[in-house]
Amino acid sequence: MRTVSSKRQQGTTLIETMIATAICLVAVFGLAGLVSMSTRQSKEMGSTVAQAAQLAAQKMDLLMALAMSDTRLNAGGSLTCSPLSTCTDTYIDFLDPTGQCLGPVGLGCQPVGTPVTLSTAASNAGVFFIRRWEVINGGTGNVPTGMKQIGVRVEGNAIGTGIKPSATVVCYKAQ
């Protein structure tokens, strides 16, 4: 009887090891790029949200300093008016990336040059933040009589992921 000797492979060849290493390196560098991009976008989003909160607080300070009888505290405005054409000119500001007012001329907003208006805001590349506010009189909804609810919302342009950074501040003003 004849015996057949079979040779068994043991281990891996150098070429197989090099190919596996190359595949692993491509995956690691790809993930490193994603982590870097994600970190950068997160940092940008965080600083933009912080700036939006600062711009909302700035407008809130101006509104809270007004007397209750001031006509600029008449009920109106909206924190969520969309599209822009449905907003009210007297309850909205357009701001550049540094927070400088572009228009319209209003409470605390004195633009240099031609002011941006509701009709020109959508096509104006300089507009980065849109700041809206609303005033709700007491006795309306959950607002106690003798008070006004003032809300300010600042929304920035979308960064990378398409999510718009925003901040909302709401306060009650008593007589």
C-alpha cells in the first residue's frame, strides 16, 4: 500500500501579512480623518452656539431695560416664523458672523450702509445669524397678568452637518 504524504501549510506568508497590515493601516487612517473632521465641526458648532447665546442675551438685555409701557414691548413677533417673508420687520435682526447688525434698523440695530431687509436677507451672503424675538402680554396663555413674556432666539447658518446652531432665551418682565 502506498502512503500519501500531505504537506500542511503552517503560518502565513510574508505577502499575506503585508496585505493584512496595509488593509489595517488604510482603515486606521480613514478613522483618524473622520475623528479629526468630527472634532473640528464639534468645536465650530460649540463656539457658534456660544456666540448665538451671547447675541440672544444681548438683545434680551436691551428689551428688559425698556419700560413696560414702551411701544417696542407691544405684543408681537415670533421665535419660529418661517419662511422669513412671514416675519415682522420690527421683531428681527440680521447679523454677520461677528454679530454686527446688518439690518433692519431697529432696537439696538444700527447697520452701516444699506440695511438688509426681509426681502433681501435670503439672498444676502453676509447674513450669518438671524435674531428674532417675541413679546407676549400677561393674561395670554401661561403668562401671568401684569407681566410680559419676552423670548429671543438666535439661529446661525448650518455648519457642516446641516444642523443650525441656535440659542433661545426667555424672561418675564414685571411692572
